[in-house]
Amino acid sequence: MIRGKWGLNTLLPDHNYSDAKNRRDHRHHAIDAMVAALTDRSLLQRMSSAYDEERDKIEVPLPWPSLRDDLDAKLKAMTVSHKPDHGLQAQLHEDTAYGTIKQPEKEGGANLVYRKPFIALNDKEIGRIRDIRLRELVQKHVASEKAAGRDLKAALQSFGARKDISGLPHGVRHVRLTKTEKPDYLVVLRDKSGKPYKAYSAGENAFVEIFETPDGKWHGEPCLVFTANQETVKPNWPMEYPGARLIMRIFKGDLISLDFNGQRTCMVVRQLDAAKKRFKLAAHNEGGPLQDRHEKKKDEYKIDPFRWLMASYSTLKAMNAERIRVDEIGRLWRVRAEEARRVS
């Protein structure tokens, strides 16, 4: 109410709603804090005790004439601080246990196998049924049922209840599926003789180390949460690229300063997309359902122009990227090679 009377909602406009708080911009918290600081007991009592129709008529003069201009200047110069996730106390691997395939070349390159309830399969998983004969029967049955107007779940239920299939007198309840996973992303369990008998997908990356090779190119090596918790594990890139130097270690939630759209911009690392050798970045002030905002229809772009910045390692170099942090009083500091230097 007081924000509206002082005309502060227009400082961070939300084009979806007229004259309303823009909750998609984290800086709205700064406006709330300033309004709370400038609201005294007498004004609070007047606003809270008045009826709805009377409250709109209460005049609340600006504390000083240039309030909006002063606040607007501060908001434009403000960098929102985000807490980076530098802890390694996360889930070490995913829950599903996989069997290992001894000869992946005979399985189309798949190196893992696991069980799943038959009626819970999707179209892609049907193509990964390990038993070739069963796979072809299921695909033929599903295609026939869909042609008759039935959905996938109904098709699987009818097939699973069949008792006329040779070797399956009691129908089908579970099937074994194959999966292809990079060996670097697996946690392998071995027996006493050293043979692998079970594996887990290692899950998320803890961080990515960006390093520069002697030819001036930037590369990245991700480190899994599982790997980061092993005391004896060391990065591979110093041995693979002699003479390379560490540029920065990036965790999810870190702040990155870079050249973007003709100006120096501060962005937050929202996702470590190491499989595609890139990061998903968003401006420090952007909030709300970012993925939904990115995927909106083209005709909504003028209303909400947000898009992810998909930055590869080479893109970061071209944009003169560097890690920064915000201290307790809002100053920016450069973080590089384990040193912090004041930049503003």
C-alpha cells in the first residue's frame, strides 16, 4: 500500500501486471526494506486501523522529494548477493542400482542394466528392453493398440496380462532395460576379486574447474560430488595438459562478472551443464520460475524478455569472465587464483 502511494512499484516494472510489485526481480526486497525503515508507528497505526475504503484516501507524503530518483539510482547500481553452494555434503550418487554389462558392444553400446515395472514404461524405454524378442513383441502390440485408439498405458496393461506368450506363462510384470552411461559418471562396486557387479549413477557435479592451456584456450573439468568427497582423488587436467593454469573453480550459485550486451554484467551460475560443456547463467537480479520464463512463447517475449545465457568455456573467455563476490556492505571483489582483490 505505502509502496504504491509513493510510486515505487514503477521502479522495477512487471509488464505482466500494471502498478504491482515485481517479484521476478530480487531487488524488490530492497524496496521493501526501505519502506519498512521509513514507516513510523503513527503511519502504521493509521493504515492498519482504517477501513479499506478509507485507507485508499489516506495521504502519505514522500519522506523527501527526491526519494524515487535516489532509490532508482541505488537499485541500478545494486548487485544482488547470492549464497553459493560450496558445500560437499550432498547425495553421493543416485538411488537406482544398476547391473553392469560385460560386453557393451553386443548391446548397442549400453553398459548398464536395471529392472522396472512393465506398465510404467514409456515409449523410449520400450526400445531399451534387453530381451530382443520381447522388445519386438511389445513394440508390435503397442503399435497395434495405438492404431485402435488406445493409449500407451492401456496397451501395456493388455500385453502384460497375456498368457499366450511362449516362456511367459504368467504374463509380464517387470522387464530388464539397458542404459548407456559414461564411465566417468559411474560409481562402480567391485567384489573381492575386483570384478564390477553393481554401479550407481554418480549424480550431480560439485563444481567445474576452468583452466587455460598454453595455446590460450579455456577448458573445463567437472568434479562429481562423489569424487569431491574422496580425499585421495586429484584433478586430471594438470597431468593431461602440462603447463595449463587454473583460471577459476565454479560452483552452482557463484557470481560471474562478464562483458554482455556492451556492458559489464554480473550473473549467477544457475546450472553446471558439464555434459554440454557450458553453464546456465542468469542476471543477478532475475528471479521467479526461470526455466518457465525461458520457455515462454515468442509472442510473450516483449512482456518478459528473460532468456538463459548458455555460456561455454570458450564463451566465458571471450566475455572476459571472472568470479566475483559481494561483501557485507555491497562491494564487489574479484576472486581468482585463491586471491580476492577489490574491483569496486
